[in-house]
Amino acid sequence: MDNFEETAHAVPMTSMQDVRCYTVEDLMAMLALSRPTVYRLLKQNVFRWFKVGGAYRISKASFDAWLNEGVIEPSLAG
């Protein structure tokens, strides 16, 4: 029987900060949205996305920029 080293073929774990793309499921979880709503955002091209083998991948940089545009900063004049 071969001595198989599991770590040699293990996929490294990455945090959400390390990824360059999100999946539809990632957006569903992060924004608490339904799948149809996420697909509607993709159709509206509110952020950059592409397909790999039929699976959608959303640009993290583009998504983060879109998300940050909706952030309202507190007024410093107050």
C-alpha cells in the first residue's frame, strides 16, 4: 500500500481577504440576499464578473468598490 501524504495535495485555505473573486454564494451570504437578487445584480452589471465553466466569478475589487460607494461617512462638520 502506498504511503500517501495528504498535505502534498491539500488546497491551501484562504481567507476572504486573500481571494480575488467571489462566488454567487459568497455575495448571498455577505449581503443576505437571495440567489435571484444576486443574479439580477449581475445582469445589471453593477460590478465586474465573468464565467468560468458556467460558474460566475465576481471581481473582489469591483464588488468592494461598489459596496463602498454606498457607505455614508459621518459628517465632520457637526
